Amino acid sequence: MALGKLQKVLISDSLDPCCREILQAGGLRVQEKPGLSKEELLREIRDCDGLIVRSATKVTADVLEAAERLQVVGRAGTGVDNVDVEAATRKGVLVMNTPTGNSLSAAELTCGMILCLARQIPQAAASMKEGKWDRKKYMGMELNGKTLGVLGLGRIGREVATRMQAFGMKTIGYDPIITPETSATFGVEQLPLEQIWPRCDFITVHTPLLPSTTGMRQVPVQGGGSGRAGADPIAHRIPLTGLLNDSTFAKCRRGVQVVNCARGGIVDEGALLRALRSGQCGGAALDVFTQEPPKDRDLVNHPNVICCPHLGASTREAQSRCGKEIAMQIVDMATGKGLAGVVNGQALSKAFAPQTKPWIALARALGTVLRMVGKQAQGSVQVCTLGTALREAGSYLTPAVAAGMLAGGAQKEVTLVNALLLAQEAGLKVTTTHGDIASETDGSAGLLQVSLQGTPHRVAGTVQGSTPVLQELNGATFKQPAPLAGPVVIYRAKASEPSTLPALAGLLGKVGVQLQSFHSSSTVAGEQWSVVGLSAPLSDLGELKPRVMEVFQLHL
């Protein structure tokens, strides 16, 4: 995937006009064709570098396969359940979303649902339209002093909590990632789920749809962001029967009110209907359903259920914000300014930073060199970062090493997005360690070591200025580190063999290729490694092979 080379973007769902305008102002060609059939989408996507969708377009594996040039799928919204993230990752296609664009709209709808449950506003309004005046039937309750349980304390959950606190509600909650100290800063007391169920008058859910929150099987999303408008990208360790199910409803206070503006399936719909019929649940407000639109109308038609047709993100402000954010993210990617909202391939988020680009190039180069000297792309590879500057670098250097190890193999294209997945499938296990102490030789900011476990093969390098350089190869060190850029020939020969370099120079002269650099290592067991930088690749190394013990050529 050639980052920064985006040229043509297809918008296949209806989006705010600002999305198209921002893309065009960023120098991109835009095709806006909402409402395409699947067959039409398969045709249109073939020559597109980017695709922007809302929720209508289903970006399936066959759509991704048809997209020969596709580099990025942008979801204008939070959820990516309409995108086959695993297939995109396998192909090296980046998936991004706008996790903050819908937050306020979803939070406000949730608060409105809580108010409607407390005062039966929709039912009373419908009654009035039928010509009735039934004040006694719609006796409600005050929210002041009631307890609201917020399950999921990400962006949306905390917005709901702070707003409902203004009504005098006590807010308790649960989140396996947000610390109790953090949630306390916005007025939510965290408790174990078993303590939450019996305390709540109202429960609202703001978790993503994961195997841990529903009985439905879902493909896990790397890096979160898997929820819809009302869901926050966090994971929960809950049994596979829905977060609210027959068992948990039984533990709740009788008459509990339930709100789900996050994802259909988080609340077990069958269990909810049973709880409503028994009175264990006093009312429910639903914006989302397991099947949309729902075919089974029993839940929708229950008199104590308020429901909407998935309106969490349906405000002018949210749609404008999401369209604007996804367009700006794709323009930033196209111009090399950076990445935001990445769902898969978090390593790429670092690939745009000037200080990390040469380290990523070094990691990929070392992986390639190790594959050539080790003559295999399987087994266990240990990546070791040394130096305080590289303390957090393992997250993006590890996939870069894997990409180098797999380069030139059977895989079609290996990128930082799919490198670790393809490595695992190829039988290559890549692990990372870190040490804060590194040799500061030549003013380097750190050291990267890569070794093939169970073999003597090891390479090490650093970055000088912005140039990746090789410092060690199989125990032989380079007093003057060898640049790893452009066409490079690396060979191992007897230290006592003086004719190798003249033979190489003669070969270069014949084909008109210039020698750009030459570096030799220390002698180990009477042998030396040499790294030769060239102005262009050589088509044949046959003349060199009789004079050396091994030789290979790389284009880095």
C-alpha cells in the first residue's frame, strides 16, 4: 500500500456536502454515487483508492477483493459492523472511523429516552392524537434521587452520566478499562456488575457489540471502535447471553427501566420481552435492534416500550461532523500529515511521523536481511528495541520487521496493516522486548536488534540522521555502519580473498551501474560481510558467486 498516493475516492452513501468539498479541496478526485447496488459497487470500486461509507453500504470481502487499488475505507460514524475488517486487514486496507462524531447526538437521544420512560411522553402524546384526555393513566416518576446505571463509560456513557446528574440522578457504572479514579472525576461511582443490578432504577448500555456482550458471533475488531452511534469502543468480559439477559434481569430491582441506544443484541430481546410481561422490567426505550428493521413486532408493540428507527446519529450536526471528520482524516492520510480514527493497522499511525519513518524503514530492512541470511520466513523472531527513545516503538517496529521477513514471498502485498496477520498464517511468530540501555555509538538514538530464534542469525541497526544503517550481521560488526537504502548487494567472503571487490567493480563497469557505498564488517572465523550500495539493481550476480560464500541483492 503506497501511503500518501490516494487519488480517487468513492462516496457510496449519502453524506453532508462538506465531505465532498473537503476531499476536492485536498486535491482528490471524488465520485459521489449513493444507493449503488452490490453489482454496481463492484464495478465502481475497481479503480478507487478510497471508499467512504455510512451504514448502508456493506463493505464485504468480495467488495474488497474487487477493489484492486483500494487503500482505505472510511466509515463516517462510529460503527464498522458493515465493514469486513478482517478481510480488509488481510488485504492491507486501512479502516478508519469517526468515533467522536456521533457522541453528543447519541448521548442526547439516550437522555431523551430516559425522560420519556419516566413520564411516558410518547404514549401520552399518542393518546392525545387519538382524541383522549387520560391524565390518570400516565402517572410518571421524578428522576431526582433515582439511580442510573451506566454500563460503558467511554465518550457517550460519560456524556449521558453528566447530563443526567443535572436532573439529580445518582450515577453508578461499570467499565473494565476506565479506572474508578477517572470515572469519579465525572461523578460516576464504579461498582462490580453484580452490585449494579439490584441498585438501579434505570440502566443504560453504551458498550460495543462483541462476543462478550451478546450471544451473536461477531468478527473482533482490532483497536476498538466496533460500536454504533450509542456504543463506546470498550470490551466486556460478560457471558455470551447478552449483557442484560434472563439471569441479570432477575437480579435487578423490580420495575427497572432499560435504555439501549448502543447496539441491538446487547440487551437480549427475548429476555427483555419476558421481563416486561412479568413486570420485572417496568419499561424499555430502544433505538437499536438485533435485526433492523425488526420483523418480530412483539417487543415494538409492547405498551411499555418506546422505540425509534435507529436515530442515534440522525442529527444534522452529527452527520455534518462525521462527514467533515472522515474527509479531513482521508486528506491528512493522502497528504502524509498523519492518521486518525484508525480501526486496524495502528502501526500506520506512527508511519507518518518524521522521526519514526526511518525506524520503520530500518525495521523492514532488517527483517528482509534476516530472511535472506536465515533462508527462511518461518519460526520465531525476536525483536529487541534498546534505548529510551524506542521504549514505545515495538508497536510499529514489530509489524515492520514482519513485513520485511515476508517481502518477496507468496503473499500478494505485505503492509504494516496486514503484516502480523500474514506472519502468523505463514508460521512466523514475532515477539518484542525492550531495554532502556543502548550503545550511543555515533550519536544514535537507539538500537534495533532482530534475531531468528534457535539459529545464529542476528542483525542489528540504528538510524543516523534519517538513514537506516546496519551495525551487526551474524556477530560481525561494521565499524562504519552500512546504509540500508536503495539497491544493495550483501555478500560473505573469506577475509583472505582479495579479488572479490575488483570482480564486483568489473561487473558494475560492464553494466553501467555505479558503486555508491562499500562497507566491510569485522572478521569472524576468517570471514567478512560486505554491504555494497548501488545506483541500480544488477540483473545477474553469477560472476560473483564463485568468489563468495553467499551473496544476495535487495532493493530497500
